[in-house]
Amino acid sequence: MTPVAEKTELYRAEFEAFAGGRAPEPAWLRRSREEAFARFQERGFPTTGEEDWRFTNVAPLARMAFRRSAPGEAAGVRAADVAALGFDHAFDGHEIVFVDGRLAPALSSIAPAGGLQICSLADVLAREPERLEAHLGGLVDSKSPSFADLNAAFLEDGACVFIPAGLVVEQPIHLVYLSSRAAGAPTLSHPRTLVLAGRNSQARVVESYGGVPGAVYFTNAVTEIALEAGAVVDHYKIQRESEAAFHVGLMSVAQGRASRFTSHSFSLGGGLVRNDVRQLFAAEGGECVLDGLFVASGAQHTDTHTVIDHAHPHCTSRELYKGILDGKARGVFVGRILVREGASKTDAHQTNKNLLLSREALVDSVPQLEILASDVKCKHGSTTGQLDPAALFYLRSRGITEAAARRLLVCAFAGEVVGRVGVPALRRGLERNLRERLPGIRDREIQEAVL
């Protein structure tokens, strides 16, 4: 048996039991599962020998035997666990909650109007599966990581958001994915999110991932977002998994003509984390903004790969990712901008800035530009460094302790990204979470520092 087969064989019996124990489902979905699992077995888990994974070793994940939790096994999850995911107070909007990959109706609060639909994927597949045939998996291709194939093979539940044409959704939509601490072997879930934004619609969508502190589990998430012409979607991903957990996420986005997509990604938890963002301008005149912040300490490892595909002319993209690393943490940022032949009048900027708080912290930053068209404006930049000694001296001269001064500067570094969050309660919650991760800052010291 080959090394690839040895690692994927752990999932064969699980897949056969999962597929064989399900109620009858459409032929297209069954075929999709089988093809996805066959691709996963053929490709196996990625290795450091592959260019896109040379900085991240997933061998600890591949060797571990995970299992899907049984229905009802996660009865201990409470509303307070949902509230702790990052908001400053109780969420004011539409909220749908999944625990260990399955809908938790008692924790959800949905009151959509105007044709907005926020549904469980399992419910839509049971009632009207034909509605998903043209969309589910349509934005995930062979270039996606093999983890996406594993997700497609075990696809069971997740969130579907249908935003009709012309609708402006005033309240944010919160999609919550929680992992519990189950007895026995570590658990895994494969949440799937599908967002379809109709022509000239507008919405704010927040995806939150979290788990029981200290619990060992694996979250393998895939999100697909399709924007029709003129649609506007502000998307937020908040990852606050247990620091003993594994988190792998893929977000694929396709934008129609003159649409606008904004992504705000915050990676704050997890022991081994990989986030892939793949965006495509599928028509002219689109705008895309990718903002992100990853914070890691101890032995955490966080890896972010982004691809912005300028396949059509007259499109604009802006990208800003920041990393803060302490202890022996490892960070990775690889950002690629592709300007295809004929995509003239492209305007693309990419920036990555990293702050190292210890001598043992390490970050690998690889900005990339591939330009195959003329008459474009493109640039990228990357910086990595430590806290500015002059700024530290200035704060110390104002009577602020060295520890508090360092933390103030770290919060200011993160503030450029956090300040762009357009959901006030979420922004305040993120600010509070950062202060908790950097204890010792008091409101009085902040006020004195800026006066």
C-alpha cells in the first residue's frame, strides 16, 4: 500500500458507511460524492513537496483518526457558547447555528423577510435538491485542495443563503459552526456554505467557527459565494477554534458584472490552520477587497493562500493582510494576483505586513503577480519586522509601562484591519478579544496614550 493510500484508507470505511447509510438521494449528488472521494484517494493529503503546501506540513492531521459525531452527541452546547464567538453583545440579526456540522434549531434565530432565505443545506437537499444541482460545487475545481474533495464526499449539512434580486438585507446574517467535545476519538465535521446573491442585491454575511477550549477536532469547511450583476456582499470569517484543533477552509467566489465583494478574515485560534481564498472576476467592472488578520502564539501554525483572478477587463482589487506572531508561532501568507490576457484596465494592489513579537516567531510571505495583459496598474508589497523602538520610547516617556506600551502598539497595528469591519457589534467584539489575548491594557492607559 502506498503512503498516499495508507493515509486516505482511514476514510474509506467511514465513507462507505456514510454513503450506504443515507436515505435515497439524487443521482447527481451520489455521483458527485463518489467522484470526489475517488479524487481524494488519488490525490491524498497535500505534502510539503507541493509548491502550495511547502510551508505547511499536514502530516499530524493526516495521521490522526477522526470520526463524525453521532446526532445528539453534542447536547452540551449552549447559547452562551455562540455568543462568545466574538460579538460585543447578543447578535442582532439572522443567525443559524450548526453543531458538529449539523443544524441546531434551538440555537438558531431566523426571521427572514422580503424573499430572503436562510436554510439548512440538508433541508434543501431533502425538499428540493434540483435547486442546488447547478450551484453546489460549481466554484470548486481541480485546483482546489484535496480537502475540498473530502468535504464534497462527506457533504451533509451547512448553510444556504438565497438573496433575491434587488433585496437589500439590512440586518447581518450570522452563520455559526461550533465543534463540541465528544467522547472517544477526536471528531471532524465538513460544513458547507452556499451564498447566492441575486442581481443588485446587498447583504452582510458573517461566518463564525469555534469550539470547546482544549478540544481536539478537525473542521474542514468549504464556502461558495456567487454574486450576480450589481450585487454587493460584505463577508466576514471569524475563526476562533480550540488551540488544539485543526481548521482547513476554502472560500471560492465568483463575481458578475459590476458587482462588489469585500472579505474580512480573522484567524485567531486553531493549532494548525489553513485558509484558501479563490476569487474570480467572471465579468467586467467588478470590485474586490480582501482584508485579513491572523494572530498566532505558542506553537500555532496559520497559513493563508489567496488568489485574485482578473479574467475580465476594468476590474479593481485591493488586498491587505496582516499577521501578528509571538512565541514559536509560524505564519504563512501567499497571495497571487493573476491578470489574464485581455484583462486591460486592471487595477490591483496587494499588501502583506507582519509583526513578530518574539525571536522564535517566523513568517513566510510570498506575494505574487502574474500579468498577461497590457495597460494595467498592479503592485504588491510585503514587510516583516518588530515593534518600532522609537514608538516604544515615546509611550514610555508618557508614563506607560513597557508591557502596556507594547500591547498598545500591537493593537494599533491590528486596528487598520479591525477598523474596517462594518458590523459594529462584531468590531467591538474583535477589539475586546484582541485585548484579552494581550492582557494588561487598561482604558485609562489607552486614553492617556492618545491625549
